[in-house]
Amino acid sequence: MDIKEIKTRLSIAQVLGYYGYKADGNGRLCCPFHEDKTPSMQVYEATNTYTCFSSNCTAGSGDAIDFIQHSERCTKHEALLKATEMVNSAVVIPPIQSVQSIQHQDFTDEEKISLLSRGFGFFLNAIKQIEPAKNYLTERKLIGSKGLTEIGYNGARFHYRGVSNERELALWEALGLIKPIGNDGKNYNSWAKDCIIFPLKNKKNEIVSFYGRSVINQDKQKHYYLKDRKGLYPTYPPTSTKTLILTESVIDALSLMVAGINTPETAILACYGTNGLTAEHLEAINACVNLQEIIF
């Protein structure tokens, strides 16, 4: 299938729908490639093209292939392969509908844990493709001899991958991972965009929250926690721990793990800043019945 055939068979509207977007009646939508509170992207379905008119955006003008390339942050060749996959599979995710009618429903802990685990799977896949994230980890010497550990990256597209129903999208919002833009329920800002993501876990070793560390903005807004922060990093220490090392931050904890400091009898536990020793940390420490030493 050549490029001309791909562009003929794959419309800009289909590509928008795949990523969870839909232009309004005037062909406008909030640009997904920069922080955009008022619609600055114009979609031209007659020519299968788009243009973002914001001076704060580098997306400019393009066609369906260009939109894929910006969305996936990939090369033109990779975008063409993705477009071919869309055409061949004929699987196009329909535009996401408003979730306002169900966003205040209660969600079970099982639902939350399941979605957070699946969401972290998206983050894990994303970090393999994002050079700034890998460069940051390399510069900070956070990649061990066995490669990446449990580290992901939020490219702000996770909630458009495999969303199965409105309730699931509402759960993303309830957890604080996305925030609606405007009143149409179609576009969202993402929590901790352009951040490397670390899973925070409960005593059952289940993911119950995330910590995000920006790899773009090093001066402001470097640290992100989900609302109602809970969970520990890297996880609850084993009850058999004899020596426990408490670090000031998640990054410090990972640095020690990459250096091989943790052993079967020595565990590492990250605090959440200088005032970040929480009741959950104390609960985990008290559960270590063989504890002989704590190192701050």
C-alpha cells in the first residue's frame, strides 16, 4: 500500500476518532499538542488536513499522517506504518462521549487498582520511545545494568488507548489523571504530562497511585503526586527487613537500587520530601518485626 492509497483510505476524522478527539460543528477543537483552553486547531475534512493557529504550538499544519506522527511522537516512517495498521484493521475508536453524567459515581478499589495497573502498562510502553525521558534517566544514572526497571513515561495519550466505555474514562478523571477542557467532554489535559512515572504500591504490592518527575521543566512543577496520595515506593519493605534505608525522594531510592544497595535483609523506602514521612510509612516500618537499624 503506497502513501497515496493510505491518505485516500484514512481520513483526518478517523484519525481524530482513533485518538479520542472530535471537532465541533465548526471544525474546531482544542489542540492536543499544547495546553489549549480555547479551540485553536481547525480541521478541514474536505482536504483531510488540520492547522493549529496558536503561536505556542509546533504542530502547525498537516494531514492525517502528520497528526499520527505528532500523537505518537515518532518518525514519519513509523507514522505511515501506524496509518497502514489503522487502514488494514479497520479499527477506529469512536469519539469519546461526555462523562459528566457518571463522573460522581462511586468506584470500587478493585476498579481503581485494575485501571492504574493498565495505565502504568501504557507508561511503560511510552518510555521506550521517548528520547528526552531516556536521556534524563541516563544522565541521572537511573538505568541499571539490566536496563529500565519499573519506570514509565506520560506522553498524555494513555487515556485514549483502549478506553472501553464511559465509566472507565470517568474513572481516569476521578483518580485525577485527566481534567476536562471546556464543556463538551471531548478533550482533556493530562496529569503529570512529560513526566517519568513511578508506581506507588500498597502492602499487597498493588499499584494504588503514581509519582511523576518532570523531564522537561527542571525549575518549576518538578514533582507530581495524584490527589489523595497513598502507596509507597518501591513497595512495602519485607517484614523480615533488618536494615531499612529511608531516602528523601523517589529518585534517591531508585539511585540506591540501581547501585545494588538493597539486599534480602536491607530494604529501601522513599519518603515524599523532607516532610514526607507519612502514617503509611510508619505503618510499614512497624511491620518490620526484625528491624535492627534505620538509616536516613
